[in-house]
Amino acid sequence: MTQALPHPNNGKSLHTAYIQLLKEENLWQGDMETSLRVVLNHCAEHLQVQRVGLWRFSGNDRLCCQLLRDGHLGVRDPALEVLARDHQPYFTAMFNERILAAHDALTAPETATLRAIYLEPLGVTSLLDATLRQAGKTIGVLCMEHVGPPRTWSTAEQNYAVSVADLLTQLLAVHALYRTEERFRKVFDSTTDAIFVMQNNRMVECNNASLQLYGCSFEEFARHPPKRFWAEYQPDGSLSITKVRHYVQPALEGVPQRFEWRQRRFDGSEFDTEVCLTRIELEQIPYLVACVRDITERKQNQAKIQQLLALQQAIFDGANYSIVATGLDGVILSFNRGAEQLLGYAQEEVINKLTPAHFHDEDELYWRSIELSDELAQTVAPGIAAMTANPTLNRTEEREWTYIRKDGTRMPALVSVTALRQGGQLSGFLFIASDMTERKRANEQLLSSKREMEFRANHDELTGLPNRSRLHEIARDAIASAQMRRQKLALMLIDLDRFKEVNDTLGHTIGDKLLQKIAHQLDRILSARGAQLYRLGGDEFAVLMPNALDDDEILSLATAIHNNLRSPTQVEDISLELGGSVGISIFPATATTATRCCAAPMWPCTRPNPKLPAR
């Protein structure tokens, strides 16, 4: 194994570099990409690494490279991504840690899976990855990649990486909100969060949101020290003037701080906030920038949620759950009334006689034992061991099993197994089970309702045909496919003649049935030719014909539609003759996009032998 070597960076120089980065004019006044380029180039220069990348999470299972600074190639936008299913140790580290210093990235357990597909092809030997966190959630990673002999990342370099990652978090938040090239002053004044600048324990500048939040004028805000706007005591009972030192001093030393703080308005009313403190230097004078967000409503909502959770917990504790306790050998020692009701056994039939495995499906226990044997790299016997192996190792064991009642009936049950300990020593196991039958039925009903809602959103209620919204969605994809494959696509609009007369003379009931019958007839004709019928509303329909071979095929279909409309239609023993107009737009002859195809002039096809215009 190659020995990782230390690098000559020191804490003081990196701290100075970070302060210089904060003062970069383009950092706050440029567009987002310019700001990110400044940060990446700065990291590459001061950490002396070949590659620096900004990676963003897409959900919890995918990490995509947003921007990459790669040596002489400069900063670019590569198409790179890493999937959690292939690199779970790395994803776990990123979600749980602020910094990952992989001095030897090829062998480090968190990064070893990246070796073949990423590290070795690029010559990367050491990684320094700092996570971007926003509201307690990991949103991205700042990744420094060293090429050459393995490198030992110093504490100063790691602190520098965390500070830059926090700075990137702030940059991304600002640009996500405003996404413009306006100057920092406009962002400062227009933000909904209170932002103010302090120097020597005095307010020297603030935005309008600060004045609104604290309910005072700028003169009143600047005349008083910050403690005037703090509650005397914080929610944990500590004195504010004492507790604040835990945050201000590290912030003055260049370590950004984020914390909750109870404030006081100018009128004396108190409210809860989330505060971010960051140090900046202007003309070699240190300042503290505070970003304050009112979280009173969030706190109130959290309190309501806690009350609901407490209520739910009380309901849970009083519910008839099956609760079974066993010794180390798995033999049942206690069997509550809920277990009796759930499984149909009396206490005297099971205590000191049976194990919980007696209520389980033998095949499920067998396959679970094989699964655990592979997972734990040790033999796990079928039976009670298949349920207690994880709790024995202080791991959670909660899964769905099939319970078999005394009368032989089967039911799905959610079973949680917990290790019981006395004086730190394992003494037995606790099995808590609940009947999943109703929950499964409810889930199936929910899925069914969701499918029905999705169908209604995309289909006409009267005819069951796809609606206008669905047409636009399908047409867009169909045109993209036709463009890629250089095929023709036809869009036809159908307008029924004299339908209003039917509604006015025979009533809407007959009109609705007529529309249903026409829709059924046309859909049958179109389905046989690979086309789809849509109802746009009223007496208007549309036909989408992908993969059209030629104009003759399109005209043939239009003629068939026209002829069908002219044929008498029977509705409640009434023979109705409507007729209709059919207009045709062909991609790419008369339109080049989905929008233009839908808006293009329709060539009429209302006579026996229509002709499309020459192109």
C-alpha cells in the first residue's frame, strides 16, 4: 500500500484564502455558474488539487456532477453520476458525516467501490469530500480529487473544505431564490429573511426584512446593541447573554454557525428564529453577517405534530397488539391478551412450552435464515434464530411475516423484535406484532383510487376517450419520436355537423348517447389502423396517427372517418345523420413541433376525393 503523504498547506494560509474567497466580487454579483466557477477554481488553487467538483443529490439514490474543474480543461459541465445501489458506503458517509477525508481513496472503505469506474481511470488517489447541508438535509458534495501519490489531508484542509461547502450551500440558496444577475444589494434588500451586519457589538446595516421582523426603524435598530433584541432566557432556560458566546466566538474565528435563537421585537414580544452567523472582512475589519428566519409558525406546527404523535402513541399503547417475551433460548415467558386474541392461543398453552417460531410459516423462516447467513457471513439456523439474529447484534429487526393462528388460518403481521437486556447483558427478546390485513386492504384501495384519479385526469368522462391534456402529452412524445425516426405523423381535428340541433331538439341525454356511439364507432376504425381518438370537448374530436406511411394512407383514414360520420347512427330507435368536417395537419410538412402541429392550419378533408396541397 502506498503511504499517504502530508501536504504543505497550513491552517493560517487556508483561513486567509477563505476570507479572500468571501471577498470575491464575482462571488455574489455574478450569475450562479460564475460564482461556482470562482469557488471551484479557488479550491483547486489553494488546495493544489487536479480536480474539484460540485455534485448534487437527485433524491437519496443518485449523485450528479453539476460542475467540474479539471486542470487545464478548465471548468465544465460533465455528464457524470454515481448511484447509491452501487456505492452504498459512500452514500452512507455523505448522509451522516460533514467531511470525508479519504487519504488513500483506493482502499478507504467509503470510496473503494469507486476505484474501478472512477478513481483509477482518472488517476485519483485521494479524496476530500465536504457535504452541503441545507435545513439539516444533505443536498450535495464538494469533492476535491488529488492526482498523484496518496495525500494526507490536514485538519486545516478539512476545515477549509467544510467552510467552502457551507459557502456553496449559501450560494446555491441565494441563486435558487433569485436566479438573476442583479447586484448583491438588490438580493440583500429583497430577501424575505432578515439579514444584518454587526461590528463591535453594533448593528451597522440591515435589510427591510430585518426592520419588519423586529418592528422598528433603522435608527432604532442601529441605536441598540444586539442583546436588546434577544429574549432574556432561551427555551432551554439558559441566560441568552451567556449562551450567545458559544456561537459568536467560533463565527468570529471564521467557522459559520447555525442555531435556533429566541428573539424579542422592539415592542417586547418574543418569537423563535433560525440564525446563521458568518464572518466577513471588509477593508481588514471583521464583521458578522446574521441571517435570521422567523420559525414561530414552524415551531407551532411542530408542537401540534408532537401533540398528534403523543395522541397516536397513547392510542398505540392502548391497542391490542400482540406482545410476547422470550428467554435467550426463545421459549415464551409472557404472552399478553392481545397475543391471545391475535393468535387464538391461551397463555397456558404457550408459556414455557413454545417459541414464536411455532406461529410462523416454516418456508419463510427457512429463506430468512439463508438471507441472514449471507448478510452476516455466518450460519443462521431456521427457526427462532432467523428472527433474533439481528437483535442479538443490536440491529433492528422489523419485517412482515405470515402468522398462523391456532385454527390454521393465516394472516400478514408486522413483527418487531427487540433485544431485552439486564445490566447490559442480553437476557431475552421482545416480539411485538400487529395484524396487517386491514392495512394491506387499505393500501390496495388507495392504489385503486389513485389509478382511478389518474385515469379521470387524462380521459373524457362521457366517452372514456383520452382528453385534450392527454393529446398534448402524447403528441409531444410522438412528434419527438417521428422527428428522430424521420417518419410522418398526422393530426386530424373532427367537428361534428348539426350536433347542436340534436341537443336542442332531442335533448342532452340523446346528444350524450350519440357522442358515445360515434366515439365507439370511430375508435374501432382508428384502433385497427394504429391511430388514437381523443375528445377535445363538445362536438370536437382529434385523431393522432403516428408512423404514417404516406399521404394516401392519411387521406384513406380521413375518408373513412368522414364516411362513417355521414352514415346514419341509431340512438334509442332514432336514426340520426350528422356528417362532419375533418381537418389534417401533417408533421413535418405543415408543422415542426407539437405546439405548431396543434396550431397549424388544417387542410380540409370534407369531400369524397380530397387532395392534400403540394409541398
